[in-house]
Amino acid sequence: MPSKLRRYDEAGHIHFWTISCYRRLAFLWHDDLKRVVIDGFKLLQRDFKVCMIAYVIMPDHIHFIIYPHAPGSDEPIPISKLLHRFKRFVGLEGKKRLRDIWRSRGQLWATPLNQWATGGFGKQQIFQTRGYDFNIKRFETLLEKIDYCHKNPITRGLVNDAADWRWSSFRFYERDDRSVIAMDWNGQWPVIW
């Protein structure tokens, strides 16, 4: 990632995040780790009262669309604060789950992950230090990014239909499926929260 990446905390802007796993390792292949990510999203909803718009959890990265404002507030919550809290939570809880899986099976689900677990890469972090943060200012761009999230599992060959990937907001919007996590956005533009 670029070393001079800047984040712009602008009132009314929506943010599209991409967070990649360390060395693009497939930490998030296992459903237990996906659930940790969902718990991280819920933590942002609960502790910061942000408006979740869309997401997809892929085996080696996450896309997440968020309106980083508390309800009724014109001031955005700094993205750096939200990212830090999310990544810290998922990192700590994710490592706990990985240790549990290692203890029960004696290995993880891929050779590179086993190398990571035994210290073969030095650092034992789950996410890359930097991520990608894109400000969304137009409704058309928001719809494009939501569509991109929902089609990502198809593009990567994980499923043939977006409805078959449980780990995205597609099923919430298309079927009102709240079994994984409910989104907060009601479809209005501009976002009223």
C-alpha cells in the first residue's frame, strides 16, 4: 500500500474500505474467522453508532462501506479511530480462534497459514498495516461500490450467485436476511442517519 495514503474525514462522506490480510493469506476462509469480522462490525455499530451500508468478507480481504457518523451528527468519526478499533478487535479475537483451531487440529487449513502460525513470517498479524479508504460523494458511486462488494465472490469463483455467499450484505438487501448482520442504511440519498 502507498506510504503516503491519506484519509479524508469529511462531513456527509461515505467510506469504502478495503482491508487485506497479511501477505494475502486466507485467514478468513474459515467461518469462525468470518464471525470474528462480523463481531467487529457489530462492535462499530454498538460502540460508535455508525451506519453500516454494505460489506463482503472474502478469504483474504474485506470490503466494507460505512457512513462514519453517529445518528444526527454532522461531524464524522475519524476513520483512523474506527479502523484501529476494528482491526485491533479482529486481530486479537482472530488469533484466539486460530489458536483454538490449531490446538484442536494440530494445523490450520493451508500450508502458508501453518508457516505463519509457527513464526515462519516473523510477524504474526492478521491484517496488512495499511488498507484502502475511498471517500464516496455521489449516489452512483455508492451503488457501484455496493455492486462491487456483492459480485466479488462471483468474480473470485467462490459462488455462481451472490445469494449463495452468506458473508455479504447482498442477502440482507435482496431477502431481508438478518441472520448474519443487519445493515443500517435505508436506501436514502443523501444518507440520513
